[in-house]
Amino acid sequence: MLKVNDNFQKLPGSYLFSTIAKKVAAYSEANPDKKIIRLGIGDVTQPLAPAIIAAMHKAVDEMGATETFHGYAPDLGYEFLRNAIADNDYKARGCDISADEIFVSDGAKSDSGNIQELFSADAKIAVCDPVYPVYVDSNVMAGRTGTYDENTGMWSDVIYMPCAMENHFVPEFPKETPDVIYLCLPNNPTGTTITKAQLQEWVNYANKNGALIIYDGAYEAYISEENVAHSIYECEGARTCAIEIKSFSKNAGFTGVRLGYTVVPKDLSYEGVSLHGMWARRHGTKFNGAPYIIQRAGEAVYSPEGKAQLKQQVAYYMNNARVILEGLKEAGYTVFGGVNAPYIWLKTPERMGSWEFFDYLLETANVVGTPGAGFGPSGEGYFRLTAFGSYENTVAALERIKAL
Amino acid sequence: MLKVNDNFQKLPGSYLFSTIAKKVAAYSEANPDKKIIRLGIGDVTQPLAPAIIAAMHKAVDEMGATETFHGYAPDLGYEFLRNAIADNDYKARGCDISADEIFVSDGAKSDSGNIQELFSADAKIAVCDPVYPVYVDSNVMAGRTGTYDENTGMWSDVIYMPCAMENHFVPEFPKETPDVIYLCLPNNPTGTTITKAQLQEWVNYANKNGALIIYDGAYEAYISEENVAHSIYECEGARTCAIEIKSFSKNAGFTGVRLGYTVVPKDLSYEGVSLHGMWARRHGTKFNGAPYIIQRAGEAVYSPEGKAQLKQQVAYYMNNARVILEGLKEAGYTVFGGVNAPYIWLKTPERMGSWEFFDYLLETANVVGTPGAGFGPSGEGYFRLTAFGSYENTVAALERIKAL
């Protein structure tokens, strides 16, 4: 009789955003007349930029003619896209990353979930708390996290690095040395980030301890402050201790287009084994490339027109962030984030848990946000709103919140 | 210090098709004047059908306007596509499969590689030999296959079911009872298949032994004989013992478009755990949906125009299969397959190993095929040619082979 992977059964409840979707659907069904505004899930709302649309139409036409048809893509991505990424996201910033260290994928979520396949079964992971759920959940499924304590909401074999008001949301070096450190900066969910100097300290720490940093830079395009790194490879020594995962979802609105990439430098090796070689093998065996049409869309992100259009798109969302930040302050909330990231992290009113606040906001203002507790125990007492709505909805949501 | 997943280091050599690509590139560089014809990798060459191109243009336009923009897709696939699949691939054939048992993905290769995450670490897998490399390699990476014997080319903890001339390429029930049985029918690489009555025996065997069948039906569209099942769910009892993986790559030419699906019936449970729930959780945690544009392309496969156009496309490739079969016979080869599948499996000339024949064919006829040994030890002495080239190239390749 087949035995199943019983690590799956250890996962508490369902994936955070599935739970929220179900709650909202139930409320909506019971109150069909209410106009709900969703500032919960980090999904974009603006249409794709014209340069991207044009590139996709062209690629679709190519797929319709024998001479220009494209079958299987190279496992690791088309040269045209890998070169555009290397030139624009790395070389232009003085980072020493070459095109063949870039692995194109169907999105940062897949890469974030799959990257743990490279670690031994007993590798010890460290995560910021609160944190994007995929890092921990994918390690749970692989049996790497020990047992779950329902009271604390914590796993016995995960090292948590609390990020809260008290430490200005800057993770501290943990007491126990981790093998793998997940860092998402600018941060989801708190919308905060750390300076390049602080990031350099993490790179030094990882190199000193033989640890690997998984650096999730999905929100890099939203950085507005000068002293914040756009890539971990801006830090000295990162090539020997860091993998960087990037998404096209937030800088180019590709949440429904699906494109991302992961940088695995060739200098990265542990126990004499190259992680670059391992990831190449993983890609080659379990993945068959991102669609040609989508990779052409990715290339257009780096065209002069694409860049100009997307700068406007990011500015549009960051204007929403400003509306949320100012509106919440006006309503008396304590707020964080929203300056280098499209997320605003608010302190829930005293004696109100974050799921309680979720229900309160849904029922009174018909606004959907994300409870901080959904991102980990230290998220309790906080709540996330995203700037990815339309301007009109964002303004309307804040008017409703201010009127409560 | 981080320890790596040392199961990766057990994998011998690189992924089969990467090795072939490197060999061909080296030959091509050394002989730039030779016109190489590739009948090796199973990549299609015909452009996408007009109905699919039209659907994609429409979807691209939708992504460019606020009112019709699509962000994150539902984790498990859009209803419009899941319904089209359920209606056309299952209900129309009398199979009891509902839309919410269908999980849309970025392709059958990903699903084939990821499905093993549902099994316990000590689950024992059985594969046909020869076999598509992904089934075994993905289990090697998960540490499920024991040690590799270089002399036999076999893993100590994998159950091999030899398929050769002697048993008419029909796998026999293994002596040791497996937990998981991978069946690819019509078969890659041999191009052969089994009757529906024979498949029913496998379903009975799996139900009796508490085993799970992973049924890879990627080549279903090429079935031409009446007594062959188009889905394992045509067999009685398959809902309690089988997962079916399907691809759009071969029936619709989506190798560079990336779309597939996996059927996990709700009746499928082991140790009281629903595999449907586990796969839903896996999808929700490590995957973020197939692109909207690509799912619309998939929907067009089932439109009346799409169906008519793709019937012609499949007929085009099957005509190539006929050319290869007849040409090889004329040249004196013993051949199999090519009737219900786009692959032709030939016996290599006496005393010539399959990699030796690969080099021979590359160097004398400038034709690329795939050595049987690359698919497993019982593939030694055989060689695969695919019908996915253009008609002109296929005819030219066979003229060259006949002239040797």
C-alpha cells in the first residue's frame, strides 16, 4: 500500500490567501449588495504596458508561421531575455552577474518553493517573522521544519527572526546559526526594508557561517530611497553566499503572465558542490522553460518604451501607497512601509487581533486586507494593505476607513 | 555550513536531451557545411493552428485594457479551461471526471516531475524500461531510488518492467509489488501501446495491491486503433488507483507554449489521505497558475475550428510516421511503433550499440535520433526517431538512411 508524504498533513489550515478568498466569498454571497474593495492579496490591477502588449502580439504571430515558430525553449531561458536581465538588472548597477547565471522561470513563487530541493533534509532554515508563507510551507512539505505548535504558531526546527516595531522591522542575527536564511527585501508583508549597509552585514554573517541567503527581491522596483540596495549582489561577497529570486509580477504587472528568474552565481558552492549545477539540473529535469511569448514580453520590459511605461505604472501604485499611508495616519493608525514597497503595514487597534480586524474591516468598511497573523506569529497585531488597487478604489477604501 | 541534497550527486551524467544537444552542437561546429536533420527530441515543428493564434491575440488584447485585465489566475486553472477539458477529454468519452478534479499546469513535464512529492520517502516506484527519464530522475533527486549501478544502468530501489521485442513491449506485473507504477501509453520512447483490456488488468492489479498508477497520456491524440483507451478512466476502477497527466504539447504543438493538466480523482486516497487535497495544496503553495493567455490558447484547442485544424496537424505528423516506418522497412530495419504514436522505435543493426548508432547516423546521414539506452537499460539495441519533423525533412532523412 502506498504511503503518502505525511509532511503535508502537518500543514495547519490552508494556504493563507485561499482562506481569505473563501471568507470574502462567503461574506459577498451573504451581502450581494455590498461593493467590496480588495486591498488584500498583492495582485496588480493596471493593464499590461503597451510595449509589452505589442511584443506579445508579435510573438504570437511568430508562433503562427513555420519559419518563426518556436518549440521547446532552452531549459534555462532564451539568450535574448537572460542578456537583457544581466545588462539591466545587474551590469548597469555594477553587479558582477553574467547571463548564464540567470535562470528564467514561470515566476518567483515557483522558484521560492522549489529552491529548498537543493538543501539536505536536515538543513536549518531561518525566516523573518512575519514572512511570505511559501518559504516555510515548502520546507514543511519537505519535512525540514519539525513539529508545529498551535499555541505559538511556530515550527520546532525553524529559526524565527522577529521583525516588529520594537526593532524597526530589521531582523537580528539569530542565536542559533542557520544553514539557510530567507530574506525578502523590500519586505512582504511589512513594506519595510533595510539599508545597503545593514544588508552587507547579513552577507558578511552568511559568508562567515557558511550559510546561504535566499534573497527575494520581488519588490525591488518600488525602492525610492538612495541607501537601499536593488540587488544583494551590490554587497561585497554576495556571490559566495546568496541566491537572488526576482519576479516580473510587481514591476511589470505580470501576476497573470507568469515570469520570474533566479540568479545562482557560479561561485556558490557548499561541500564542494556547485549550487549553479544543481539548479541547472533541477530546471532541466522538472521544468521545460517559460513560454516563448512570455519571454518576449519579459524582454519588452527592458526596452526604452517598456521602461518608461513601467516607471509610470510603479509611480501610479506608489501614489496609492501614499494615499493609504496618509489616510491611515489621518484615521489615527500607526503605520509602516509604503515608501520602498507597495505594502502598508498597520498596527491593529488595541485589544483587536489581526483576524478580528480583518472581519471588522470587511464587515464595516467592506475592505479586504490581510491579517498579519497569517504571515507568522510576530504578525499578530498588524494588518497589511496593498497599493495594487485602482486609484479610485484606494481613495474610496480610505474614505470608508476614515469614516469608521 | 549548509549541506546540500546529495541525492542530486547520484544522478549519472546530464539530462539525456542536454547530452544529445551538446553532441550535435559539437558535430555541427566541426562540420558547418552539413545540413543536419533532427528527428531526435520530441519537439514539434508545425506552427500553432489559426484558431489558437486568434485566441491568443484576443487574450493579449484583454491583458492590455483595465476592464479585461487578468491578474493571478485561480491556482488550479480557469473554469473555462477545466470545463472544456472535462467535457471533451472525459465526459465525451464516458469517463466520470469532473472539472474540479482537473489541475491545469505549465506542462506535463513539470507535473511528471512534481507528482512524486506526494509519496513517502520510502515509496517504491516501478517504471517501464525503457522510459521517459523524468520519472526516475525526479525520484532520484528525492532520494527514493537507492544506489546506481553503472554496469547495469539500474537503481537498486527501482522496479524495472522491461519492454522489448520479446514481450511485444507490454509490461508484465513485477515480482515485487510496487507502491507507484508509472505508465506512459501510447509509449514514449517505443511508440507502442497496449489494448484497453490489457490496461484494465493494470487497473485491477493496482486496486488489488494498493498501488497508484501515474498514467502519462501525452500521446493520446495519436491513437488510431479502436481497442486502445484514450484515458485510463475508461477502465473500471481507475478512479481509486490512477492519476492521469496530459500535455498540450503533442496534440496542439504547445512545446513552446507550455500547458498541461493532471487529473486527481477525489476517490483517490491512501492511508485515509486524499491525494486530491494534497495536490491542491502543492499547487497552491508552489505554483501560481498557468498564464491567462496560455489558458485561453488551451480553450481554443477544444473549439470546433481548433479541433478540425489540430486533426489535420496530427494527421500531418502521422503521415511522417508512415514515411519513417516504410522507409526504415525498405532499408531493412526491424521497426515498431508509429501507429498509435508519433515515435518509431527501431532495432539497431547487430553488434551496434544505440549510442554507437547515434554517432553513425549523425556522421553518415547527418540525421539526429535518440539512442534507446538513454531511456534505460532495456533500450540498448534500439533507437528512436520522431515524426515531428517537417514532411520534407522527414522524406530527406529517410532517403539518406536508405542510401547508406
